[in-house]
Amino acid sequence: MKNKRIEKLIYKNLDGTLSNKELEILKHEWDISEPVREEYQQILELRDKINESGIRKFKPLFEERLLDKLSSGKQLKIVSTGWTGSLGVSFRQIALTAAIILALLITYNMKNGNYYSIQNLFGDSNNNLEIAFDPVQNLLGRIE
């Protein structure tokens, strides 16, 4: 159905919550439009099939029980299966390996420097701002 407003009125009518003005609008559309009548029949058939299917409803006080569980501070456990679970395990292994390599590089840089400093920590020699932004030295390398 193209007119969403009429479709909403149909659903409200089935729920029994239409005002008098809305009921008049729906009756007028019902009288002049075949698609409105067809849509109404399709919705009724769908509701009947759902009711006949025997789908069980939630137990009483479902919302209250759910809110109690959520607000009690208990963490909901998310079980990852399939490729997402293996991705998480792989990422942890890669992160651990990267941390070990980083620790080894930092130790190596600190040991090879003459003294302990931030520059030795990252394997950086004495650079200043002019050297860092000098295009000749950055393209060709340092000439020392």
C-alpha cells in the first residue's frame, strides 16, 4: 500500500484505538479504494494464521524479569561461535605476540643507547624540528 497513513489507520482499527475522526477517514478510504480493502483482508488473514500457528507467548511478567536481570548488575555472557570466535582467539594471539616484540625492541634500544632516555627508548637519535621537516634530509637521508 502506498499510503502509510491509511495503513497505520488500518492497524489502529484492528487494535480498536481509532478516534471518531480517524474512523471517518478510514471508512471514506474503504468506500473509494479497492487496494485498502485488499490490504485489510491480507492483514486479517495474516493475523488469523499467526493465531492458529500456536506460537507461544512470553511467560507472565517477562518484561519485569528481563529488567531485573539487566539492572541486577549481572553481565550477560556473549557466546561467540564460528568465525567470530576464532577471530577473537587469533586477535588475542597476535596482540600478545606484538606486545612481546615491542618489549624486546624497547629493551634492545635502551641497551644500545649510552643512557636511558625517551630518545633511546624509540631508537631515535638527536633530532630537532628543523631536521624532522627538512625535505632534503628526509628524501636523501642524513649526511653525517
